[in-house]
Amino acid sequence: MITNIYCDIADIKQIKKFNKKIIVKGFTTNPSLMRKAGAKNYENYSKEILKFCKKPISFEVFGDDYMSMKRQAFIINSWGKNVYVKIPIINSKGSFTGKLIKELSYKNIKLNITAVYNSSQTKKILKCLNKKSKTIISIFAGRAGDVGKDPMPELKKSISMSKRFKNVRILWASVREPYNYLQAKQLGCHLITVPPKIIEKIEKFGKSFDQLTKETVTSFLKDSKKSNFKL
């Protein structure tokens, strides 16, 4: 099972850099990353990215009700054939966005359903989908782990359920460490979205334990000398 790596970033300079890497098969963004990147005009900023990025890329709606999310989804979808429209599974009031997901899916709009945490949510999403339409389901494994929840069983169940849908991809989101990539591969996740710094660490996979031991000891020695420690 191949687990493709997407880069989770909205900074234009970083996207240009990672767009050139063979290991990176696509990109994901969200409103928080867009803000951090300094985007002032959401549409103009996104279109700047699309001038050079032809790999799959997700842009998220930021409306909080059916009509505003629907309007934004159609606008985002119009930006390019490589664009996935990111829709949160619920709005801020806790209302399931199933009606919108179904409507967009049956119009063959490529979707990335985000902020998913468990297989029950995955099941609800799958019931809304047109099997012919491409959909990513982003499961926030890292954030679940941050609050003491084991995301692995939920990912396993979600992957199993998705097998009936040839156009559905399960994505491991909110990566916390490079090893998550290997965990995602072992589970059979189709995709994993990874911050730039962790992608660079994944590229260095393969060091032996002996190499790691020597590098660790050497780094401690160098720092002790830089600090001119004496005993």
C-alpha cells in the first residue's frame, strides 16, 4: 500500500520549494495556515499558489452556515481542476454538513471533508457521497492523541469502510512526528498530510541506531564546548 505525502502549508515560498520535491504529491491548506502565511485576500492569495502548483491542493471554506459554505465551495471549485474543496464535517454550532456534502458530491466537486475524528463520522460522510466523485476524508489523528485518545482504531475502521468506495481516500491529518508516516503506511492510509519540517526528517529515514547514537553524543559534546562548561 502506497501512502502519498501531502504537504500541509499555505506559505507561498514553502509551497514553491516543496512543489519541486518528488516525495510531495499534493498540498493541504486551511484558514489558520492561510492567516499564518499572511494572506489578506483569500481568493487572490490562493490563485497565486495555483499559478505554479498543479498538484492536488485543498482550500477550505470558512462560512459557518449552509448557504455561505455552498457559495464559497462553488467559488473555490472554479479555481482549477487540481483543487479540492475542504468542507468541515460540522459547523461551529455542531450541525452536520451532510446536506452540503451530498449536494457538492453529486455535482462531482472534489471534496476534502475535514475535522473528522472517528469512524462514526466517516460512516455518516460515506452515506452522503456519490461513489463516482473524488473525496478525501481527513482524520485528525495527532489532535486526538494530544487529548489522550488513541486514533488508530478509528483510522482502521474508517479505512475498512472506505474500501467500498474506490474514489475515497483516507488521510492522516495533524501529524506530530515523522514516525506517524510509517504508522499511516502500516494502517493502509491512502494519504498523510505533513508539515515541511517533518517532511525533511522523513527524507532522512534510514539511519542506523549506531549513527543516531554517535550523532547524539557528538551534539552534546559540541554544545558543552560552545558553553565552555567546566567542572
